[in-house]
Amino acid sequence: MLNSKNQIAICLLVFNILILSAAFYIEYILKVLPCSMCLYQRIPYFIATATTACFFIKIINFKKLILILIFLSVLSLAISFYHVGIEQSLFNELGTCKDSLNSGNTKDLLKELNRKGIISCKEVGFKIFGLSLASINFIANMGLILFYWLVLKNEK
């Protein structure tokens, strides 16, 4: 029989895999190209998935897992906050959100634009319930941080 720590870890692993699967579904099936900030927002989920897997192979204990996941969620929260700020014109775009093009004439410039598929971090390419994916990521991480805090509070 599974104990509650294993059940929580399984749910967290499934949650992270579902988030990443949704991102890849939107990118590859729905053909909505991500901007660089969208790609950065995936990194904490990859690390969280790997870290949770480490719990199951007994590399880390449950309390360390939750502490690492809190850190990753705070990092993801900060990235998504910044991304939402870019979308709302509160912050300037990163250099990675804009691509530098070095074409001498319009024909070469058009070819380079078509080849690179430049995506601005300001543009919202996909919405769910009227919210950008960066906004949903922000809300999800707020919920995760609250959940982790409750888990730690009840940790024995």
C-alpha cells in the first residue's frame, strides 16, 4: 500500500508531466510556436520532474523534495511574472525575445524572417479562458507554492 508521501509525489510527478505535455501539444500539434520566455518557463518543470523521480529512487527524502520544488516554483513564478509583465508592456522584452537580423537587403531579410520564425514575448499566441499561458503558469505556481507550504506544515 502506498503511503501519503508517495501518493503526493506521484501526483506531483503526473502534474509536471501533464504541464510539459500540454506545452508540447500546443507547440507541435496546435502549431503555436513558443517565444523564448515560454521556453524558459519549461525549465523548472523539467527539473521538478527529474527531482521527483529522484525521490522514487531514494536519492532524496520527501522533505528535501518539497523544499526543492518550492524553490523551483518560486523560480517559475518569477519567470512567469516577468513574462506576463512583458505581455502587458510593464517590462521591456529580453534580448532573447527579439532576434537580431543582419540582412543587407529586403529579399535576404524576408528569407531570414521566414527561416527563423521570430516570436515576440509580447505577443500572446494562445489563450485559455482568456488568460495567456504565462498567466496560467503564474496562477499554477501560486497554487503549487501554497500546496507545498501546506505539505511542509503537516510534515511529521
